[in-house]
Amino acid sequence: MKKTLLITIAVIALLALYKKQHVKPIDDPKDSPIFQQRLKSSLERFQVDEFQQKQQETQAAQKKQGIPSSSSPSLSPAATKVLFITGRCGAVTLTWAEEKAIGKETIRIKRKAQGQDYTVITTGMIYDQAVENGVRYWASDNGLGDDTTYEYLISLKDAQGKEVTRGPASFTLTCTEKDREFLAQREKMIKEYYQKKGIEIKDSARATPPTYQLSKEVYKVEVGNSPQKGRRDAPVTLIVFSDFECVHCSTWAQTLESLQNTFPNKVKVVFKNYPIPYHQKAQPAAMAALAAGEQGKFWEMHDLLYKNPNALGYENFLGYAKTLGLEELKFQKALESAKLKSLIEQDQAQGKTLGVQNIPTTFINGRSLVGSPPVSYIKNIIEELIKR
């Protein structure tokens, strides 16, 4: 019995040594095992500390079995620089890999169509999966145009805290007739759903390139006591009707911040709360922003809410208030304030009077613009207005 056990241990050690010495070099990053393993159908998400704990447990188990941890091939440096894109009509999935787990809050996904500038997009969830020799990350981008080429670039902080990029990579989306039939059926079902709920909406987003147009009509839009950022006498005023649960509004908020950095002292941004009925977290989030505004921190809370679209609950608001150094009891009381609720209702009534139907809607020196256009488009408009 003892002799058999010794032979078994010797065989395991020899196999481990053979495996260590015969790890096949990976010439093509696509051949890296991290991209060959199937994604789990039930998505398993890891935090950095949880993943490190799992790594330590695995290494301890390997050591106990006499298997050197180095026998598992590490992720090749070339594989970490690759960004893979797969797509279907109107949507793409972005996949890349890291040797070690990273903080997902540092990930910024940028997209641009042909002839446009990069803009940071909000994709919702970014998923991760620990695999044999690293961590694979993936995210999706939806509502994209048919027969359009998109380029993506991902920036993040690696496990050492260094700023790095993944990509760029391009992908051209095409829709078949079957795809279009599916989208039409989907749109019909969405319409019927909202009709049953008594909610009036326009056609849902189709897989066609969005078009943007500044209205010819100039509206008189009262700023009132709404939160504003920038010089009060700035030559360009952008009054934005927005919603904290709206993905496009989040992208637009980042664009507006970029514009204010590009045109210092020339652009003033005014925020109007316009939570739409089927965004259940938008109204409480609007209250949280205004409650922070009572203590002079509206824009700081505004930024936190848009950066954390999947964390818009009461406890999240309290956490953000603590981060911003707000007086907790005063903030909690403001979250229930009838006065702040009335301010939101006033914004909504004003928006309806002005004909706001979709968000974000922005009034640029009185002329309305619907949607979240790229920086290049709005930059040209602002330059023309400043010249005047």
C-alpha cells in the first residue's frame, strides 16, 4: 500500500514537471485559452478581493496535491491587449482579458462611428469571469445603426494601478431581412405593453443611425432656481431635461462636461429633472440630487448617480451622501421634502409645455436638440454661437 502511494506521488510530480516544461507558447492572442473557454450561462461575478481569495485557495489546493502553481500557463502579454468584438443587428459584445482582476469602476468604454470623435458610453453591466489563467471581461452595446462601422477603445487601470488601453477594434453591423422582421415584432410588443400601462411613448429605438437636428424655432425657457454650472453670463446656455436612469442621458452628461472643459467660461449648463414614468428609480434619484443640492453638492451627486446606474437605491444615496461629506440627517429629511418634489413636478410641467417627449432634450440658447449627439456635432454648434 505504501509502495503504491509513493509511485502515485512520483507519477503526479513527473506529470507536473512535464506540463511545466511543455507549455506551448501562444503566438496568436486569439489562441490564448482564456478566449477558448465558454462563458457561463449563469453569469458569475467576482469582486477583486473575492477573486484573489479564490486564487489563493486554488494555489493552496495545488500545493497540497504537489502540483506547482506555475504549471498553469499565464496569460500572454499579447492577449491582454486584444479587444474582440462580436455583433448582431443593432448590438455588439466586447470581450477582453486581464491577467489579474481589476476594479471595474475604472473601466471606460469609448465608441466612435466613422468621421466622429470617441465618446464614453454607458453599457450597463460589465461582467467578469475567472478562468484558468486570468479574468475575462465582457460588456454589450445596443441600439446601434445598421450598415455602420463602429470603433471601440477601452481604458482602465490594471492590477498595478497603471492606466492602460485595450483595442482599438472595429466592427461593421449589418441587419438581415429576418433581423428587421424581429425588430419590428419587438417594437410592436413594446408599444402594446406601454399602451396597456397607459404610457404614451414614441417608437422604440430602431437599429438605424440616429439623426440629430437643432430646431429652427427658438423657445423661451426659464432657468428659475434649477441647478446650473458655469458662468451666469456665458454666451451659450444649455438647458437639459434629463433622467438619472436614462443611459443616453448619462452619456450626454459626460459630453456636456467635456464641452465645458473645451470652452471654459463660454458654456453654462442648467439641469431640469424630467423622470419618465417607466423609470422607477429616476424620481428617487432626482430627489437625491436635489437633496444634495440643499447642501451645495448637486453636481457632485449628479455625477455619482450617472456613474452608478445600477445603484440607485435608498442605501446607495446614503452612501453617496457620506462620500460627499453631507450632513446625514439633513440629507435624509430632504429626501422626503415636499418642496423638492414640487420642484421636480415644476420641471416636468415646464418640459411638457415646451413639447419635451424624449430625453435627453437640450435647449441650446433656446433651440431644442433631442438625443445625445457626438461631441463633434455639438462642438460645431457652440463654436458658431460663440462667434456671434
